[in-house]
Amino acid sequence: MLATTLSVGDVARRAGVAVSALHFYERQGLIRSHRTAGNQRRYDRDVLRRVAIIRVAQDVGISLAEIAAAFATLPEGRVPTHEDWARLSSGWAAVLDRRIAQLQKLRDGLSDCIGCGCLSIEHCPLRNPADLLGREGPGPRRLLVPR
């Protein structure tokens, strides 16, 4: 028979994370525990799926703030379903597409300079004579992907 709640050690072992990570996720409001009469943390089983989602999302570059916002749309007290995951991941697709475009633009823009080896101001496609790009706004204007 499966236990209805899990200790912090059980969750850490099953989820493949350190106990300190669980405490951190809890402080960030990503997961919840309750306390026993002996003041020990206990987690409902749905926390395993939530930790799995956190790990996968972080691995692809989704911030904890973005994860927290997505988790706020999930009902409490039940395991996130396949449909929940599909909705969360499709919401993150635009964020990931923007990051991929940014990385490709950075890679493609830097390859000429890296390829020639001289980093010449006269021939570099990334140069900004007379700070003309400053009129377009702050930051690296040629390498930023518009939102």
C-alpha cells in the first residue's frame, strides 16, 4: 500500500534532488508541505510530479518565476495531468522560441569576428560607428531579438 504522504527524504530520493532543493522550492512557493505533530515535513504525493516539472522546466531555461506563475494556474491537491503539462509547456514554447532565436542571432553575428580572428573594428559586422544604434534604444541592438 502506498503512503499518502512522503517525508522530505523520500521526496528527495524519488525526485532526484537534494533536500535543500526541496526546502528552496518550498520557500519559493513552488511546492507545499505540512507538518506532523512531531513538526516533521510531509508532502502529498503530487509533489513528485511538480518537482519533475520544475526540473525539466529549469533544464530548458525556464525561470523559477515563470514556473511559479504557471503553477499558480494548477489546482492544489492533485497531480498535474498530461493536459496540465501540455498547457504549461505550450505556454513556455514562445519563451523558448525567443531564446533560440536570440542564441542563433548571437551565434551567426559572432561567427564572422571569431572566424577572421582579428576582431577588426573596420570589418566587424557588429560595430556601431558614431553610436548610431543608441538612437534605437538601450542595449546590444543588433543582437537582441525583438519581443
